[in-house]
Amino acid sequence: MKRRTALAAVAALVMTAAGTTTAAAMGTGNPYQDHQVGVTYTVYQPGFVAGLGIQHVGGDDMCPPGVDQSLTAVYGKHSGRQFTLNEGNPMCFDIGNGATVLTTTINGAKATVEAYCDPSNGQVCKASDVLKYGGNLQMTQPGTGGLRPTQIWIETFGKKNLSAQQLIQIAKGLAPVG
């Protein structure tokens, strides 16, 4: 009887763990595809990464229970050029605010580029300021295959930033994984 109880307890523990693991544990070898398994929005994977290596891809834990985890991917090195790709619906955190320096259309959706410059000093912020001070691109891409649309943020901020045009190239290279 004790053996049955112990086996039942182990089985229940395994079933509980299996039901609560994140999609990252699925193991396809592609973290974007693994993340797609666990969320109801469309996950997009970059085809262009400005020559930077991937440092991290995974879900974050900023969303409350019952809300799809956002995806965070970091490319490049903290001491060099770097960008962060965030995807979700909804986003459970805020991105830096800057001055809008460029708008464009990507896959039929409006994309806005902001520079982290200081317009209060009397100077007009320009797209070239993204390279100088950092910035971000924000857009919403459509859902595919019955999945919900995806808010996408691509941010560069640090010692060596990407340009506004590079952020746009990264955004244009995004493709749904599903």
C-alpha cells in the first residue's frame, strides 16, 4: 500500500511539473519555436541580427499568472553592440521613452522608431541619434494560424548602439515561427 501511495505521489508530481513547465522546455533546439508552444500570440524570429550573436532567448516572469509570458531575446555583448527583442501580447512591462524620429510601414503595420535623446535641450532629435544615444522600434505584427497579434519592441541601448536603419532591418527580417 505504501508503495502504491509513493508511486501515485511521484506520478502526481511528474504530471504537475509537466503541466507547469514553460515552453522553453519543449526541446526543438529553436527557442523561438519552443516559446510558441506555450503562448497564444504569434512568435516572430529574426532573420537579420546585424551580425550579432545570440546571448539569451526565453520567457520573462513579469506577467501575472494566467497571462502569456513575453519573449525576450538578447543579441550582442553588453560591452559592445547589443539589441534586445521583446515580443508579447500583452507586454507586462514598459520600454524606454524617447522622441519619435522615424515612422515606417513593415508588413502593412506602422513601426515607430524613438531615440533616447533629450529634446529639452532645444535641439531636435534625429534618426541618427539612435546610434548616438540608443533607442527603440515599436510595432504590432499580425497573428497567424489563429494566434493573436504580437507587440514587438527592438531596443538598442548601451556603449555601442545600432542605428535606426539597423533596427528597421531587424524588424523587416522578422518572420512567424508557426
